[in-house]
Amino acid sequence: MLTIPEIASQEIEKQIAELSDDNSHTIFVVGSKSVGKSTLLNTFLDKTDAPRETLVLEYSFGRKSNQRQAIEKTICHVWEYGGKLDSNILNTIVATILKRGKYCFCIMIDLSKIKTIWNTLEICLQAIPKTYLDSENSSELIILCGKYDLFKNYDSDIKKFICTTLRSVALIYNAHLLFYSSKEPQLVKRAKELFHNIGFGIFTSFKDRNTNSAKPLVISKKTDSWESIGLPTSTLEQIKMRHLSRISPEAEVPVTDVITTPRHTHPESVLDTKVALKYEELRSLPALDISIDDYLVGIK
């Protein structure tokens, strides 16, 4: 039985069958709830409509004429995951996403909720496809930290500590690290340029660079070092222990018994129709181990 992402991928594949991988890029965005993922993607794709709440998975795309030949177009496929940050669910969804051409995995962190930073990082890092780790030249990893407008007012010592954690993780995973706020035009411009270069061109490094925790971090991959961070060479587990020794994780809130029903969430109406049919098919399955309502609650 096909999953909803697989159905969406099939519909998209029909429309772009004529495009080669050389003209296709894929960006997958995941991270903290309400950190501004949809707002940023709307800015990147030059959409003027107000962003909607992302329930589970949203697909959108952008096209840009190829500079070498105006007839050809580069297409950027954008997937945004807005469901519950659960390792099993997220890993399953990431595995089913159709990846065309250059691939970018973007993790968005909410800097205003410091107790959730490590948990969000850890779950999202576990979902990075093996294709990223095995194909350095055709893939990018971005750790994009939102709500800097709130974070910048925190105590300087705690800001330095969190920046050290984020820089360490970015160094271990060979990731770009960028601070962002939808309320600061310069940071919006920088994030949009990053997505545009990755989505439609070749990104090498940021024009600017900053490692000072008193200002928004801007660090391209391969430009940081343990010496610059101020730590000995460390593993991810050592960084985790160091981080949690000072900032305890936020306690999990139990899921309430709320019945979730599918809503119109996709830009393409045909996908909404197929989603509705898939839900009805799931409800009618006699061998489903859990009720469809429990399943929907689990992915909210």
C-alpha cells in the first residue's frame, strides 16, 4: 500500500518526467514547531499568500530559467515536514521522499526555546538520509536557527554555550550554520539567498562569516575548527553530554485523545483528493494494528 508521500511523489513525477537530474534540486525542511519554516519557504519561492499551518507534509516547487539556455528550466522541489518530531515517523517519511538531483536537508531550530534545542537536533539528525552521508558533493546540510530576534536578548553566557553546541554539531556533520529571524530583513535576505543558491545554482560559501556569539552566526561548512570553537576534538555523544549537563531537556507533553481529520493542505487539489481517498482506505482496513484516529494523533 502506497504512503501519502509516495502518492504525492507519483503525481509530481508525472509532471517533471521530461526533466533531467541535472536540472532538478530537492530541499527537505524539518525542525521545531512554529519556528517559521513556512514563512521562510514562502519568501524563498516569492509567494505572497499568508503561510498556513503545516499538518504533516507540504510540497511546493519553484522554477528558474537556466542561464546557459533560456529554454531549459531548473526546478527546485521543496518538501516541508510539520508533523510530530518522532524518529520513526520522520525516518519513514524522509525515506519515501522522491529526491531529484542535488539534495539539501535543512534543520530549523527554535533559538527561543533553549530546552528543546538538543532534542530537535538529535531527532532530525537521525533522519538524514544515508545518501547525504555517502554523497558529499551532491548534497548539503543546513542547520538554520530561527527566532534570533528573541535569542539575542538572552544572557551572553548562555548564548555562548548554545552557540558552542551548534557549531560543534555543524562541524561534526559538515553542515552550514546560519542564524535567522523573520523580523530582521538582513537575516531574511541572507537565508533567502542561501536557499536560492542551493535550489537553483551551486552554493559554495557565505559571503560573510561570523563566529561571535554576540552576533548572528554565519558559518559555511569546512570553515570552522575545534580550535576556533574552543573545545578538543569531540564526538556527538560528548557534545550531547556537555550540552545536557547544563541545559536539561524539556519534559514531553502527553498526547491528548483528540481525533484529527484530514484538511485541505496541499497547493494541488488532486493531492487533497488522493489523501482523502487514502484515509478512507486506511479506515476500511480490517488488519490495521491501530485505529486510524490514533495514527493521525501520532503524526500530529
